[in-house]
Amino acid sequence: MKEPKRWVAAGYEEVAERHAEWAAGTRVGERIEYASRVLAWLAPGSTILDVGCGAAGVSTRMLAAPHRLVGLDLAWSNLELARRNVPAAAFVQADMGEVSFRPASFDAVVAFYSIFHLPRAEHGPLLSSIAGWLKPGGLLAAAFGTRDVAEGVEDDWLGVRMFSSSHPPETTVRLVRDAGLRVIDAQIRTEDEDGVPVPFLWVLAARNA
């Protein structure tokens, strides 16, 4: 595991409960909105992959209630909380940049504030993998950073060191398209995080039927 991924794994292991409490009051409206858009897209009994599911907050619980959900996370402490919150779901501890699933396994893949924890060079390959995991007509809903940052390190994020990376929005949209997905909607949404306005690029994209 590369050094940035060690920081991400160790950071979330340490602050799993603290992060869950923080996330319960931060950007909740966005997660509810995009989970609702995914739910409106899906047929009953669909299968969803939640990439970076964390402790299975409000959006994960919304998606799992009417569908089969697989939660993926790097931190075991997150998954222990997630299993308590959504006991009927299946959970996998793995690096999103290295994990593999069978082709056309999922009707939807969601990645709410998670892909930016990967080194930037892995964003495109992960999107290509997601396109392969989606069934024809399947939907991706994901939030990406908006700054041109190859290696962002925050020494005190909820008390731990944390890594992030991001492309400019136009580059991210191109990577989504290059992965073989049709972009339905891409918009920058800015919300308050602890008194600071923070933008994210939200993308909805589908695999062609």
C-alpha cells in the first residue's frame, strides 16, 4: 500500500466514530438528494455498490432499504459501524483502487466523497473498473474534488493526517466519458464544512444499454 493510502486507512481507523458523528451533520442534503436520484433510476431489487461506504450513513441506509447493497471501505473500524447500521447489507474491506468484482455485477455504483482519497493517477482506472462493474444501463453517482491537486495532505483533519487528490472538473468529466460512461449531469455544489465553503463536483453517468 502506498504511503497516502496508509494515511487514509490509519486515519479512518482512528476516527471512525468521530467521522460518523461529523458526517451526520455535514452535507446531508447532498447525500439525500443524490441517493434519491439513484433510487428513482433503479428497478425494485437492484444491486448497489457503495464505494467508500464509511459507517453507512443516511445515504447508504436509504439505498440499502429497498435494494441489495454491497459496501466497500478500506477501514475495518468503518465497516464495524456499517454492519451495525445496515445489518442486511454485505461489506468488503478492500482498496477501491485494487479491488475487483465480476463484470456487470451492479445496477448502480455510488461513491460519495471517497474517490478523492485515491492518488490522482488511479481515478481514471477506477472509473474504468466501475464502468465494467455496471450492468448495461447502470448508473454511477459520485462526488469528486474540484481543485487541481495531485497530492493534498491535511495534517489535522478531525485530528488525523488525511490525504486527498483531485482534478479540475473538466478533467474529471473527461475521465468519466473516457471510461465509457454517458454523463447525464455534472454540477459543482458548494456547502459549508465547519464554517468553510467547500465545493464538490457531483456526476451522474450511465453505462449505455
